[in-house]
Amino acid sequence: MSLFITDECINCDVCEPECPNSAITQGEEIYEIDHNLCTECVGHFNEPQCVEVCPVDCIPEDPDHVETPDQLKAKYDVLMAAK
């Protein structure tokens, strides 16, 4: 699954620079995660870095974008090939 940011986000600015895929951007009110770019850090780290640094625990898995670890790895491979 990709991740998403809930409305509990306090705009603390710590998650965006931690994302290795640049999937996190500032939205109109809170930060947002582009599910097309989010690999839950598969291929980069063992744990999603945004979740690790979030002080309010507002970054759960996105039930609308369910992906297996293999699908996340395949997405990572495509993203890295495009760089």
C-alpha cells in the first residue's frame, strides 16, 4: 500500500525532505502523498521514513491504494529507471 497523510497533520515540515521518491508535497492545507510515487520506502529503507519522523502519527497505510511488497518493489524499479 502507499501511505497517506490525515488531517491530523500539523505541517511540521519533517516528512517532505525524508521521502526518497519526492512523493510528499505541501498541499493546500496539509502535506500530501502522491500514491504513484510512494513505495513506502521499499528499495531505499526498511521502514517508511515519513512515518518514522512524524511527531503526530498521521501517516497510515492508504486503503484506497493497496499494493503488495512486490508491487511496491516494481514501482521502485520503474521510478529509479526514470531517474
